[in-house]
Amino acid sequence: METVTPGQAADAGLSRSGLYRAATAGRFERIARGLYRPADAAPADWDWIEAASRRRDATVCLTSGLAYYDLTDAIPRTLDIAIPRGSRVPAGDSAISWHLFDRATFSIGRDAIDIPGTSMPIGIYSAERCIVDAFRLRGEVGYELGRDAIREWLRRGGKPGQLMEIATALPRAKEPLLRMLEALE
């Protein structure tokens, strides 16, 4: 049992009020509104757990994805999570930035991993997709993020063709990426 909501309390052998009493007694930790985790569970990032619990299609993207792949020195202020456009953005007061990506291109470069410290899965975009999205959304995340990430990615042996394959499938990505690759040659 990774997380428990008041609605799932019966599955954990508790009533709703029993879950609240267990949290007050310290047997469960409240990690977000309506989301609890056993106090003896292994350490894990609560924002990642909340995102995966709120949306099955939650996908780590942009700065958070680049940080996961160690392609940026930037420390994300919030966890960047992509969900398909038209989806309801979950309510909450955590440090999660929800981004709405086109349904037609949402699965491009998307994989699933276990959240570190748990067996709970969460979606994550490939390093190449994160770089392309950084260029595509440069007005939102800043031009430097994509530039620095592509430099590090190329230094590690990344192939420009892999980036261009993804960039041609996404809007507003091909031209700025081509200009950067030409400048870096």
C-alpha cells in the first residue's frame, strides 16, 4: 500500500475516521489533501507521489524531466507534470505545475518509471522529448534551459537525428532546434 485516500480507507482496514485517527497518532503521514502514506514507508518525493495518485497519465516533463536525466543545473521550483489537454487539472496546494499537452502528441517519447523509493509508477518523457519541449516552450521556461540541456546531451554522445525525429512531430519545435544545432556545430 503506497497511498491511501479516505475513500480507500476500507481497503486498508480502516474507516474514514480511523484513517484520520491513525494520521493523528502518527501511523500515517498526510502528504497532500486527502492523500496519506504509512509513516514507516521508505522515503520518497511526496510531489511525485501526489501527481501519480491524482492522475494516472501524469508525466514528468520540462525542467523536472531534464533534472531527472541530469541535463540541467537548474533546480525546479515546482514539479513539472504534463497531462493531456482537455483533462481536469487536479486541485491541490502542492508544488506541482500542471502543463496541458496536445492529446495527439502526448505519448511521443513517454515512458513509465517507478517513483524512487516506491513501487508506484509515473510517466516521464525521454531526455530527447524534454529537450525538444524546452525549445518548443522556450517562452515559458526560458531559452537557456534548452540550450544548456542540448549542450550536455550532445557532450554525452546524443545524436541530433533523435532530437529532430521528435521535433518534426511537435509544433513550434523544429526551427529553433535546428538553429541551435547549427550554432553548436
